[in-house]
Amino acid sequence: MLVLENINVIFGKGTPDENHALKQICLKIEKGDFITVIGSNGAGKSTLLNVIAGTYQSAGGSISLISPAGAIDITKQSEYKRARFIGRIFQNPLLGTAGNMALADNMIICEKKGYRGLKISLNNAKRDIFRAQLKRLGLGLENRLRDNVGLFSGGQRQALTLLMTIMSKPEVLLLDEHTAALDPVNAEIVMNLTREFAKENNLTVLMITHNMKHALETGNRLLMMDGGEIILDINGKEKQNLTLADLQQRFKAAKNKELANDEILLT
Ligand SMILES: Nc1ncnc2c1ncn2[C@@H]1O[C@H](COP(=O)(O)OP(=O)(O)OP(=O)(O)O)[C@@H](O)[C@H]1O
Ligand SMILES: [Mg+2]
């Protein structure tokens, strides 16, 4: 559904600080793929998500969105336009919701994104729908529609960000270490919700993580990045049975050196 061909991102081109952050990346992402992305600090993981979202432009190459209706070249499309079909969640739980607004108002705005141009007010029917959706999170937020979101914990806010992102019906979901700032209990809650929502909505997901357990246990495909390149692309049965030891072995075969544990585990 998303095809990247010869994607290159070069920061500070022509300066002493020139940094070739993505090198000739070719990647075919199928609809419904849940891809975990791992790699050491500076490997190019966030840059890859940024180039898919349109935050950064590729120097040459192309990005196409393939649907039953045909292929659309989105290489030059603005980040704003791509946001109609791409949802993003970042590490910082404060980024995805407006802290100085009530939970109900946050949800109304998010609904508006899904149904462009329709004025939506909070009537009883809507309130019931919001409550039912919030109940899914299992965090008691269904009873706090009037509370400002700024009062919620990081875990509650990130779970809410996830729900609101799903409500806006993206085709592609980009997660950049979205559980890294949470305590282990909340990280598990948000991770489980991520898997459930992705499955229910047949979402196409790219999830960057430094948590090896999450990377191995989640999704149908795993990419390992290193020095701006995708050095491993593992899917299907092999991904299902993948262990940390396999990963170390595959890294050694690809790079002819040992994978230091802290190389990918660093957050
Ligand atoms: N806006 C930018 N300007 C200049 N250099 C950048 C910019 N963004 C990223 N880089 C550089 O590009 C390289 C890849 O960065 P990127 O953020 O994609 O790494 P990452 O794999 O996400 O790492 P981490 O695990 O630390 O988040 C790094 O060397 C980084 O310093
Ligand atoms: Mg990053």
C-alpha cells in the first residue's frame, strides 16, 4: 500500500556537518502490515517516519500510496495533506492532546477531523459514544469527560492520544517510541491497546521501539536499521519465532560484527 523507492535524506548537505541519514531506502509496506522498527541511536528510524509523514523531503526517489483505485505519487505532498491518512504518535505523552481543554472537547475536535466540515456538539448521544470509547481504555476516563486533560497521568494521556488517533481513522499509523516515556505498567497497557486497535481496524503500522520484547512480540514484520540503511527485514513465520539470539546472529551475518546489546537497547 505504501512504496518507498530510493529515498535519501541528507542533513546539512555541502556543509562540514553533512549527514546522510537515509541511504537509498527501498521499502514496500503491505496493507495491514504491523512493522516494528529497531536500531541504535541515530540509525535513521525517526527520519524514516518523518519522510513517510512528509516532515522531511527525500532527495530524489519516490513515495507512492497504492490503493484499489490506483497509485498516487505522494512524494511532493505536504505533511498537512498526508495527515488525512497518516496518524502519528510520539514519545512525549503531552503532545497528542490539548492539556488546557476538557476531555470531551479534545474528543469533539478529534471527531471533527474524521468528519470534515460537520459541526458536532456534545449532546447526550455523543457523550454516550465517547464514554463507550473511553471505557475501552480501562483507565476510568469515561467518568472524567469534564476534566481537563492536563490533570491526567502520562499513561492516561498516551492511551487517550492513541484512542483519538484511531478515531480519526488513519490508514497508516506511525509510532515513534510511543511507550518509552511511560512506566512499565502503563507501557504494557498502551502496547496492548495498540495491538488491539491495529488488529480491529486492519491498520498499517510502523512502530519504532527500543524495547526488544515489544519488537519481538508485536507485529508481523521487523526492520532493523543501521547507519541510514535497513539492514534486516524479517517477516512471516520467521518473525513469529524470532528470538533475541536470532537477531544477534542475523545482525552478525549482515554487518560482520557482533551486536552490542546496548546498541539497540539504548533509549
Ligand atoms: N533535523 C535534523 N537536522 C540535522 N540532523 C538530523 C535531524 N534529524 C536527525 N538528524 C540526524 O540524522 C541521523 C538519524 O537520526 P534519527 O533521529 O532518524 O535517528 P533514530 O534512529 O531515530 O535515533 P534514536 O533512537 O536516538 O531516536 C542522526 O545522525 C541525527 O543526528
Ligand atoms: Mg528517533
